[in-house]
Amino acid sequence: MRNVKGFTLLEVMLVLVLMGMISAGVVMTLTSSGNTAQSSQWHAQRFSTLLQLAQDQSLILNAEFGVEFNEQGYTFAFYDFSKRQWQPLVNSRFNGHITFPDKISAEYNLQGNVWGELEQAQEKADSDTFTEQAYLVNIDGKAKKTTINPHIFIMSSGEVTPFSYQFSSTENALNTVTVKVSMSGEIELLNE
């Protein structure tokens, strides 16, 4: 028998997932005091790291993920095929709901005419069971119930809804960073 040296594909993928989890942990545990956590650059980098982690998890676990945007932040979710519901992506190591401080605002835009038409059609009448209101999960909260209705989707095939997410500082209009994501999942940070 001859000695076979090298790494298997599974070992390489496991290392990549661990590196992604570590980088997400580092970004999330950076000091929240001072100007760092108040800057749009920091929040854009945090979002892009979490999005990359979700993309990696989607490919490895063969699961569908989504992100719902609101005025105060964003929420990561996964689609539970057995329950036919969107579930919040929250566990002991990852909080999928991010809230911005008062000094940060963000706005998302779907890229391409097809995605804009889909969003308009979804707002008028939810006919697709993947996003139909009856199949969306309600999260019990202290204030009120919230329904998860993702605006973008991260598919297990590696495709992502193309979009841009612009982070701005309310104190400094020049401090604007845009996270641009292509359909192939390529993430680009643009300082403006």
C-alpha cells in the first residue's frame, strides 16, 4: 500500500466554514464603544461577513436562507421545508437579528428589472408558497409579533438575489458605504 497525502474536500470545506464562523465572531465581538460601532463602514463590513457566512452555510447544509430588511436593521432566516415556514436564524452562537444604533441608517435596493417586478408582484398578492403569508412564521416578542418575509434569498445552489445595501451615518453624509451583491453571490464594498 502506498501512502496517500492531502486533504479531502470535506476537510477543506470544514476549514472554510470554521474560518467564516471565526471571522463573523471577531466582527461581532469587536468593541462596541467609541466610533467603531457607530460607523457605516463597520456595519457594512459586519453585514458582508454575516452574508458570506450565510452563503457558506447555505451551500454546505443545502438550505435556503433569506434576509429581511427593516428600518432598524435586518434579520437572517432559513426556510424550514418540513414546516413550510421561514424560521429566524438564531442559535447560541449566532443572533440573526441585527439592530442599528440611532446614528446609522440603511436602505436596500433590488438590482435588475426582474427583481423589482417580483417585489411589486409580491406586495400586491402573495401567490408563491415560498413567501406566502400563511406559511410565514410569527416570532413572539415582548412588544408585538413579527412576521419574517425575506426581501432577498440565499439559495443552496449558490445564487443570491442581486441587491445593494447602502449604510449611511446620520451625522456625516460623506460616511456612506454600499454593499453590492451579484446573482453569483459576489460581495463588493463600495465607499462613497
